[in-house]
Amino acid sequence: MKGSKEVMPNIASAIKQVKKSERNRLRNKSYKSAMRTQLKKFLQSIEDENVEVAKTEFPKTMQILDKIGHRNIMHMNNVSRKKAALHVKYNALLAQAKATPSQENKEKEE
């Protein structure tokens, strides 16, 4: 607990619960950190309009969001909302990439 004096309970089951809560808090913290890192990688690839990196990062991002939801670290509705927003961005990038021919296609046409 930040800024407060930690008080350890006297009852054995309560002591076990405090230990369990702390262990789970640290585990959840690492999952959330991994999720944020993966989201940043994916969003950076979208921002850079790098289709190849986005194609590799997209499934990883969806997988980690699913894990976070199924482990009840984040509410499943929150996860679904994030996934839907990422799908929209990913599909927009793919559509943009398809609409604008790459340099290789331009060279083949000439």
C-alpha cells in the first residue's frame, strides 16, 4: 500500500489472503505491462504505415488481449472494445496499402 503503514492481520487465513493478493497483484501488473508494450508496438507499426510489421504484431496483440480478458485482469467488455478499435485501425491500414500500389508494382508496370 502506497503511503500508508502496512498492517499485518492476526488471523492465519487473513495473512494468507494478504500474501495471495500481493502475489496476484504483481502477476496482474506484469500481464498489463506486457499488454501495454505489445499495444505500443502494434500502434507504432500502424503509425509508421508498416504493413509487414503490423501483420506480424496484430495476432500477437489480439492473443495477449484475449489472455488478459480470460484471466479477468481486465473486464471482457473493455478488452472487446480495445480489440474492435484495433481491428478498425488494422483494416484501414490494409485498405490504404491495397489502394496505393507499392514501388514494386509501379516498377513492374513500367
